[in-house]
Amino acid sequence: MEEVKRLRKMAGLTQVELAKLSGVSAFTITEIETGQREPRASTLRKLAAALGVEVADFFREPSSPKVPSRPSPELPSSGDEGRRALYLATVLEEARDLTRQALWMRNFEHYGDNPAELTGWSWKINDFLSSVWAQQQRWENHVFGPLEEQELPEWERNLLEQIKEAIESAENAGSQARSRLGEHIEIRELGKQVAQWREESEQTRA
């Protein structure tokens, strides 16, 4: 399945890294990507969850154009529209940076083994998600929702949709990072110690 390979590379993962994230062996991933194995539905679900995509994304028609995003209309460069276009383009790049940060946290090789390290990661990921959720709520309440039914220039609607998608991608990858950290802690049976470190950290913050 070429799409599995393409989406893996888009996520910046090796087969070994995808294997660690998904629980599917690297050997199985190799066979799936080269067409030597017909994957089970459960296997595809694991791979999709690890890559932050839908199972349906693996079944893109080979003849269909491989376009990751819609063509962007030309942006205005002067006047009030030019200033708004520049602002939205800047916000879009910041939202994409959030996605890159989330993917980095999700794909991090090793979170550590002692409670102090794991507590730090827990704070880092949860603070990140809180920031993303605040952005989602702010944009949904003040921009996406109010403007949904309004007539907007094509360039503006295009940028807004891309911003929304980027923030959703950051939230998705950040949630996966939190789940992966939770599994890491559970496997090492350090949950109680980490909870104690978190409680002590909260008292220090207060």
C-alpha cells in the first residue's frame, strides 16, 4: 500500500518509529508498504491512529492527484485586505508550528524512566494541549463560528480553513503524545510516583 508509506514519510517517521507508535511490527509494515501482505482492518486502524489519519486515507486511488492541500488563491497585497491576509498567513504558520511541536512530542524516542523526567513531560504535554484548546475555543467562538455563514473572499476562507485544520492536527497529535506518555508510565509501573511528583509540583507552583 503506497499510501501507508507516503503518509508515514509525511509524518517524518521511519518504519521502526511507526512500529513503536502503532504496536505493529516493522516487518509487517514493510510487507504492507511493498504489497506483500494484505493488512487486517485492526492493523490499519492502529497505523491510522499512530499517523493521525483516517483508515480511508490509505485507500486513495493511485490515479488521483497527490495534492496535500487545496490550491491557494492569490492573496491581496495592499490595503485592509492585504493587512488581513498577512495577519492570517502569520497565524497559519504559527498553527503549523504547533502541529510540528505536537508531532515532535508524539514521536519523541524516549520519555525517560524516573518520576521527575516523566512529570516534566506530563506538564509539558498538558500545558501544550491547554494552549491548543484555548486557541481552538477562541477561534471557534470569535472567527470560525460567526463567519461560517458569511460570504467571504475565496482567499480568506481558504486561509481560515487551513488554520482550523492545522489547529485540529496539533490537538490530535498532542492527544496522541499524552496517550503515549500514559502508556509509557503504565508499562514502567511509575504511575503513583508520577502522581506524587505532580502533586508536589502543583503545590510549588501555587
